[in-house]
Amino acid sequence: MFKRLHSGLFFWLAALVVVVAVVIVLMDVSQHSSSAASTPTNRPIAAQEGDYVTSNSCRACHPGNYASWHASFHRTMTQVATPATLIPDASNVELSFAGRQYKLERRGGNIFVSDRSLGEKDYGPPRQVVLLTGSHTLQILWNETGQGRTLEQFPFAYIIAEKMWAPVTQTFLMPPETKEAYSIGSWNGACMDCHVTQGLSKFVEGNKWDTMVAEFGIACEACHSEGREHIDANRNPLRRWKLHLTKSDDATIANAKRMKGPESTLVCGQCHSVWAFNGMDTKLDWNQSGGKFRPGKEDLVQRFVVQPNEKDHSAQKDFIRRTEPDFYRNRFWGDGMIRVTGRETNGVQESPCFKGGNFSCISCHEMHPTTTTRVALDSWARSDQLAPKMDSDQACLQCHKEMAARLTSHTHHDAGSAGSRCYNCHMPHTTFGLLHAMRSHQVSSPNVRESLDYGRPNACNLCHLNETLRWTADKLNTWYQQPVPELSDDDKTISAAVQWLVKGDAGQRALLAWGMSWEPAQKISGRDWLYPYLIYSLLDPYAAVRFDAWKSLQTLPGFSDFKFTYTADAEALGAAVKQSYEKWWSEMRPANPNFDPKTALDPEGRFQQDVFGRLRRERDDKPIVLAE
Amino acid sequence: MNYSNRHLRFGWWALAVYVCLGIVLETMHGFKIGWYLDVGNEVRRLMFTLGHFHGTMLALVNIAAGLTIRGVEGFRLRPSVSFALIGAAILLPGGFLLGGFFTYDGDPGSGVWLVPVGALLMLYGVVGFALGFPPKTGETMSRRKKR
């Protein structure tokens, strides 16, 4: 009897276990099917596309490379908006711009935006924030529009370093009257071209898009091409070991390291360049079928890199010139050198180094550092993803080995000084974007002609801020036998930096406002005379110039905690300028001032009104946009 | 050949080796050695962990084998089975450990090819050992019936 009871108990226990297992499996199945059914309809989605397998598939075999990519800002270029990805200050915020008031509210796991005209009582219907751009310098929010997967930009961006909101139009160098940076649908029609991996814009009608992407952000397959064939082939361990032991290239996947310089550069250049479509047909093809470029190809297929001085695509470049007259001015200096950041390929391709056929972005940068600790990866990501020692002369000496032995005879500066660092002379800060200046990636030698003919600040005067173009011309003549060009009286007597800051276009002014914070320049040019110019620039009509003047002022003694709302109205800006000028005049000015006349200040530190007023009247006020 | 002593001696020495290896691995954790812990060295960490686990377990299996030979009356052990158990205890963890020293991104080094050989030896050894027990005798049967 006991035996029967015993076996009966066993049966019921076994039955219970089976029932519990079935319930668990059913719960999993229902969870999966419900998540599939809840695919969002109000934003672009990540979906299976062709042979794209997503970074999750790469992770198992390439954990180190996955880790470095995961730590990079490429990954977070576009993210679905969740409480984890949105910057912390994005809930319960109220902001005003261009006559409208905006409210950001967190409800559960989502953030919503509603807006109203100033003076109106009620906010309009809330719209969900669905996607985010950026996590390094800025974070920009994108809202649902009620038109399928079409997105609309939230008009404010969050400046991460400053922990502040600013109108998007004031986070790029844009004319003050600009009220809208990107219109509805711009993300689907343009931004996503480079901010996701293999996007399909899929235009529907009107301003409606049915956008999908292989993966949000710039993921593995953006640079290595589709992974399906690679994964299928390498399931075979014998194949893998054959590749390991023979150190052979794996032809099933693209790898910029194995490419020649031009192809390797184009892997980055597919996004980091000023590019245009070959024609309307390729643009439509791009929108409906996605990009045809794959890493390793010699050209961008449906697109081309716009190099103003090259002979290729002349019909397309003429078309651009006719239909968008400011296209070149807003992106290039007069001699065709790129002047905006994020488009470094234009500079690299025009560099003499590039002509050798081996030089490419990864000659100095690396996407997958060997050390994969969190600290090391964070440091690498925040230092421009440079390879080890590439923040030193070694970047150039890896090819120009002979220079190491004759460094000072070449540079005419002390070996340890900033003037003997290759990149300070050959890659000066002449590109601008995202509120800061960046080094030019067109390797060149400083000369006065570039400043005279095209207005581009030369490397010498970007460091020797207090010196004239005449001074630079003389030095370059003595040291490198460069001919001394004909110079105006101003160029002989007034600091080049002062001229660019006061009478230059907004791009030049922004470069100088930023450049006055550059430590080597402050060290060699003196800091005392910079105050009045930076304080003056706090009133610049371009917000980007005001921002950089503010940040540069904070690098000067006595102003490190200087508070300034660069987006404020004219009255508030004026009050801040008055207050800071008084502070400088009474507290920071030297006890026995004797300012250099080249700075256009009188010995006491006041602007030489005749000179300053004239330069100010000559200011280049032609509207300019330097979008990143 | 006294197989019992051989397996006991091997088992205890192997256990000593893997205790030492465990200390080394703990030390690498303690000092956060990137060569072992970095995400990029995930495969090395996995291989060393597997090597340590299999080495320890197979050391214990050899000790159990020695005790079984000694304690079970009429146990018949073929020399090849004894060889297989010891060989498995060397090749299986050894393959993992060697494979962990030199890695190819997501793949262990070539030493890992010792692992399947060790696994086959282990299978042969365990099955052979199970077959080494004497058939049920009348005495043992009647003892069970009494229960």
C-alpha cells in the first residue's frame, strides 16, 4: 500500500513539474508575441534588413571590439528615448523660444513635449519624445508627429558639458534670425543618412515617412559591411583556425585596416565628409532602397565627396552652386579647404600625405583599442579615439622619420614648446562646429596668403594672437623663404587675431573667440589684453560666438566662475557685459597697464576708438551657417 | 600495478595543482589584472575558468576512482580505462588552459583542440569504469531482498 502511495505521489509531483514548465514556456511565448505586436508605430524602428545582423551578433566572437564600440559615441549617435538614454535633466522642464513655451514631462517610462504660444493658458496635446541624437557634446530630442514614423525636432538641445538647454539654432553657428534648425521630416529625409546603420527613409507621401533602420547609432556593420556571410562562414571552426594560423585576411568581412588609404578613408568618409547625391534618381534610390556604398568600395556609389577644387562631378557641383549659392561658403574656405567639423575626409583627401596611397584616418585614429578596461575606453572615446602616441609628434614622425633629428632647425621653436608640435603648425584649429573649433584635417603649412586671400586664420597668428600678419610674413620669409605678400597698413600694425575677431565673418569670429582660450596661445600672447575682446564678443549677434567668448573668459584669471546666459535677450546680455567689463577694469587690469598698440587698445586698456570703430564697421555681416 | 594508489596519488597531486591555479586566478581578480579580466580578454577568462573547473573535478574523479578500486570487491579495471581517466584529467583542463593563453579575439588558442581529445578519453574512462564493477552476486541480491 505504501509502495502504491509512494508511486502515486511521485506521479503527481512529476505532473506538477510538467504543468509548471508548460506555464513558464507559455508565458515566454506570450511575452515574445506581445513584444512583437507592440512594435512602435510613432517612430522609426530597427528591423531586419538584408544581410545585416546587428552588433549583438558580433559580440559573441569579438567581445573586445564590441566593448570599444559600446564605449564610443558612435553607438549613442541615435538612441531610442528612454529614461536610461535621455539626459537626466529632461523631465519637468519649461523652456521658451521664438514666442512659444515648451514643457517636457515624464510620464512613466516616457517623456512628452507640449507647447503653447506665450500668453496662452493651456498647453497643446503632448507628443512623445521618441528618439535622441548625440550623447557627447549635445543631445537633441525628436518627437512623434502623428504622421507615421515622421519625426519633428524638439527646438532645444541639451549642452552636456554645461548642463544647460539652449535653442538648437544657438548650438550651431547660425544667423541670429534663424528660428528653426530642422523642419518636420528632416530626420527621416536627411539626418538619418549618417546617424544610423543602413537606414531606409522610405518616403510615403506628403511629409510622411515609414522609416526603418538596420540598427540605431553607428554600429559594427556601418564600417564592416553586412555580417551575414561572415557569420555563416565562420561557424566552421576549421575555417577560423585556418585564418588564425595562416594570419590570412577574411574576405567575408570588410576591415579598414586591410584597405588601401583611399578606401580606408572612405569608410569614415561615407559620413565624415561633405557629400552630395549624384542626382535626383540616386537620392530617390537611397531613400527607398538604402545606401549602396559598402566599406571597401572606391567611391560612395550613389553619392560623391564634394571637393570644390577637384575635377570630378563638375555638373553636379555646378548644379549645387546654382541652386544653393551659399553651399560652398557655408562649408569651405575660399581655397576649398573644409571649414566645418565632422567632415574631416574632405581635409584628409586634400592633404599631401593622402597622395601616397597609404595614409588614412586610421593612420592616427583607432576604433578598437587593445586595452578594454572601462577607464581606458572612456579616456579613448573622449580623446578623439586617437591611437596611442597619436596625440604627439609621433603621428607625423611615423612617416616623416627624418624630422625627429632636425626638429628645432625645422620649427625654429624650442623642442619642448607648442611651436615644435607638428600638428600645431600643420593642423591648426580652423574648422568649427558644435560650438567649438577643431583642428583642420587638411595637413598644410602655414602661410600669410591663406589669411589674406581666404580669411583663414593661419597657424602662426592663431598662437601668436598679439602679432600682426606682417610679423608672420617676415618670420615665414626668414625661416622658409616664403615671399612676403603686399600687406595693408592694418596688416602691418594691428594684430591679425584682433582683426579676425572684430571684422571677420561669424566663422572667423567664432574661431578666435574659441582660440583665445587655447593655452599655448594665452601663454605666448599674454592674457591681460584678451579680456576686453572676449567681453566685447559676449555681445556678438551669433550665439555660437557668444558661447565661445564666455567659455574663453572662464579660462582667464578672475573669471573662472563667470556666469553668463549666452542665449539671453539683448538687454540681459548688455547688463552682463557691463558688469564683466567693470569687473575687469577695476579688478583684473594690471596695476601699471601698458597695452601693446598692436592689440588696438590704448596703453590703459581702452579700445582705440578710431581703429576699433573702423574695424567694427568693416565687419563681414553676410549671413553664414556652419552646421556640423 | 596498484591502480588504486596511482589514481589516488594522481588525484591528490592534481587537486594540489588546481588549488594553486585557483589561488592564481583569485589573485588576478584581486589585483584586477586586465590580461585576465578585461572585456577584450573574455575568452581567456572563460578558458581559464573552464580549465580550473575541469581540472578540479577530474582530480576529484581520480580520487573517487582510486577509492572505488580500493573499496569495491572484485572491481575489474582495464589499464586503458585507467590511462583514459588520467589522460582526460590532463588533456581536458590542459586544453582549456593552453587555449586561454593565446587567444584570437573570440576564439581560444590552438591548445583548445586538446579538449575534444580529453573529452573522448573521459567518456571512455567513465564508461569503462562503470563497466568495471562486478556483476551482482547472489549474496548481494539476497541482502537487498532482506531490506
